[in-house]
Amino acid sequence: MKYDTLSPDLKSFVHAMPKAELHVHLEGAIQPQTVLELARRHDMMGALPAADLAGLRRWFTFTDFPHFVQIYIIISRLLRTAADFELVVYECGADMAQQNIRYRELTVSPTTHIDTQQKLSMAELLAGLEAGRQRARTDFGVEMRWTFDVVRELGFRNLAAGQTYNPQAALHTLEYALAGRAVGVIGFGLGGYEVNAPPEPYAHAFAAAKEAGLLSVPHAGETEGPASIWGAIHALGADRIG
């Protein structure tokens, strides 16, 4: 049987097919209505460009990578407690069930919440992720695993005299990833804006992560060219790009 790409039969077939999804950012997968709920919960409506769903949906129409990052950062600031993470993880599980996605690997940037914003401890972040994951597994029969990724720009900020790279963000992310293995962390990643933030300096952290059994899943080639991709493969031992 031939299927048109818009065929209702094909759509039904794809919807019914059990699926796995390997590249989702938790902070980037929060529904607009949940963004509003979190903003109201924490009295942060002023951080949003709109106070209604229609306005937020327009805001979610990304114009370029920096615009995506801007929105990502604002939404990340709304995640302030373990309960917030439990909520968004559980809703992610509900979304999986609606699409018949049985397995999903989600990227989380832990230093954003623990170090940069200083709103959560590592224990609180891991507890929120695990509570949401367990509830989603029980209620929807879905499975989630985590990749903790380094925000690559942080390695090139706040440099001391003579420094060309600051390893602090990578080492902290590695610490959090290793602690999270018991609650589903399986990957170590590198994300963010690639311009002037090459992958090679992060080789030390990725070597340690792989030695500990984590997958190497750095982003590459989003805002830079082939050199960034080759760097991710050769210097970081990428098991998968992104």
C-alpha cells in the first residue's frame, strides 16, 4: 500500500507504533500552560513576555539559536524546587504516553539550577527527577533516562590570568552525573552556543565520564561547522552526536 505523507492511515500507523526518542531537553519540553503555572507558583509572571497561552505560544516560535537559548534560560529560572522538577518530568511522561513513546532520553543542565541560579541542591534536583520518573513509570508505563550536559560557554568565562579554559562547570557536571547514575543518569553531554566554545578542552571530563560507564553524547554542528563535529568525535569520544 502506498501512503501519502498526509495520509490519515499513515498518521494512525505512526501514532500506534511504539517509539523511542533519544534527544529531548527537559527544560525545553515544558508545555506553555505549565510555564504559566510555574510562574504563578513562584510569583514570577513578570519574567514572561505574555500572561496568556496564545502569547506564550507565539513566544515559543524560535527565530534563531540565541532566541531559543533566551527562552530556555527564562524557563529554567522557573524551576526552583524538587516539586517543580517532579511536575515537569511527570508531564513529560504523560506526553510520551499520548504519542506511544515508550522510552525517552532527556538532557538536563544541572549546573544551571545548582550553580548558576543556586536555587537547588544536587540532592533536591535528583529527588525531583526521580519522583517524576517513578510516577510516570507507574501511571503511564514509560521509561526515562537522563543525560547531564555541560553548558559549554561556562568553560570560557571568568578566566583567571593566563587561563584559556575554566574546568569548573565540566567538573561539577561530572560530579552531578556520577551521583545521578542510581536514578537514571546514563549520559554525559555538552550543549550551548558553540561559537568560541570548542569541544576539545572538555576532553578530560568526557574521558572520566566514559571511564565511569556514561555515554558521550555532546551536541555538535548546530552553530559551527565540521570542525566542531570532528572535535566531538575525536576529542570527546562521542557515542552519539546530541
